[in-house]
Amino acid sequence: MKIAAIAITRGGQALAERIAARIDGCDCCTITDGVIATIQRLWPRYDGLICVMAAGIVVRAIAPLCHDKKNDPCVLVIDEKGQFVISLLSGHLGGGNALSRKVAAITGGTAVITTASDVTGHTAIDLWAARHYLRALNPLAMALVSAKLINDGCVHIFIDADNDCELPDDFKAVDSANRADIILSYSTTPSSEHPEALALCPPVLFLGLGCNRGAVAADFEQAFTELCLQHRLHRHAIVGIASIDLKENEAGLLQFASDNNLPISFYSAEELNRIEGLTLSSAVLAATGAYGVAEPAAMLAAGSDDAEGKPGKLIVRKIKWKDVTAAVAVRQRVNLTTATTPQE
């Protein structure tokens, strides 16, 4: 984390300097243009702000800047004696609670943390999801489900994706989406049947693509969109693209990957031909030397992190459009703690 420590008084400045000296990546910044203007200037430049001053002035400074907990920096407020280190903003995803504990250890003070899960000892659902690279598709439901966890002591989760997710003690697995508070799936079906639940999307799918020469990015985007709609797949579950190495310089394919911020892997015809039991195409063989492209490429990409070299499981067999062929594979029983990190 890139952190800024600021203070108003001489005593506060001395404490800010002591804190900055003990925390990697922490700058001790000087207030030169007023407290509010300084905080507003530092806001977009740092992941965390440590403010050695009264809470009131900090609240007034950050009020017009706050957007959401995914993007706001964490904010700590400390008295100049270091007695109380208050995690004021972005305590979970922003790291404010952890930072407040670290700062309190330096000052010898008390970390003041008010997030309910920390106080009650329950799982912080947002942090649990972030650790497993799960994307919340309806993030407004996060607060409601978190409140239910605090009130009831547990929440129910339905998992229908091919993954092996270790659950916290206060998560109880159920066999029906209709009974769930949390739905973990790469399919849109369960969450559409129970929209009140928190929908979490695992990053476990890979898109295999073949194409005619000169296919443009819009051709790939149309195929991708229609495939996801037809097979009820979340776009956010796709974390990689794969094709044959003959397409390494295909401008439309590369543009499509860039537009969707997805990494792309290329495989030789020899590598693709090692995957057995797939649909064979004489036309593709004549043009590329491979029996197929989209299906084996997706499976190889989905199995790229498997210790045994086991390819992924094909869940959408190849679909053909005018200039594009697409297929989808999923990692086999992947543990989400080692799942591919989605590109931001």
C-alpha cells in the first residue's frame, strides 16, 4: 500500500514521522495549503491516509470525495498522543482495519474498529470474496447478507460451479439456490431464479477462439456476447482467451482481448492435437494443421495451472459464426485460493 501520513500540530507531526518511519511505503506529507485541500490533493494518489488530527475535520474533508469501498482509500484518524487509532473508512477491502492495528502497535494505542464482522468475530464476506477472486455481481446485496450473518450467526451458500471452495465455519452449504443467501456460480441461471441472494462469480472459465483471417474485433464481441447469452454464462467468469499460434498477429483477435482486458494464450497445432475426443474439422486441419482450434485451445488454457497437466473440462462445444468459432472450458475442481487472478 502507498500511504500518506499528515498532521496539524508539532506533536502530531512528530507522531506522523514516527509512524512513517516504521511502515513501508508510507510518506510523511506536509500540510501546505490547508488541511481539507491537502487531504483532497492526496486522496487520488494514495491507498491510505493516516490523519493525526480531530475526526471532525477529516470527515468534512473526505465527505465529498467518498465513492465506494472498492475505490476509496482507507482513512485512519489518530489523536496526537497515539492513544486511539480509528479506522474511519474502507476498513475491509481498503485495508483500514489491518493498518489501524499496525499503527496502534507502533504508537502503543488502541485500534478502534467498528465493522460488525470484526467486532463479533464473524467472517467479513467482502474480504472472503476478494481473497478468492470472486466478483460480486450485485454488490448492494453484500451489506444485507453481511447483516444477516451478524444477526443469525450464519449464512447459506449455494455452489454450482466446478470449484473446491473451503467455506468458513459460519457459511453453511445448501443444495438449492432458493435456500441460499449467497450463490457462487459462473451460470446466470441460479441468481436469476433467486435475485435477492448475493451473486458471486468465480474466475474459472476460458474462451477458445478460432477465426477466419481478417475477422474484426466486433465479430469476436458478437460471438462472445451471443455465446454467454445462449449458455447463460457470466462474462466475468471468463478469465482468459486461447487460440492457435497461427493467430498471434490477428489484429481483430488481439483487439478483442485488449478491449475485454483478458490475457490470451496461443498453442501450436501439435499441442492442440494432443487433446482427444473432440469435434474434428477437415477444413481446419487443411488450413492450420490442427484437428480443431476453439475446443482444444479452451481446454489447454483451462488446464494450464494443473499440476498434473490435466486439461480443463469442455462445457460449451464449438459454436460457429460467419468468421469466428468459439468454445468454453472450465478448470477441473479448481481451488479458488489458486484460481487465476482476473485482469483489472
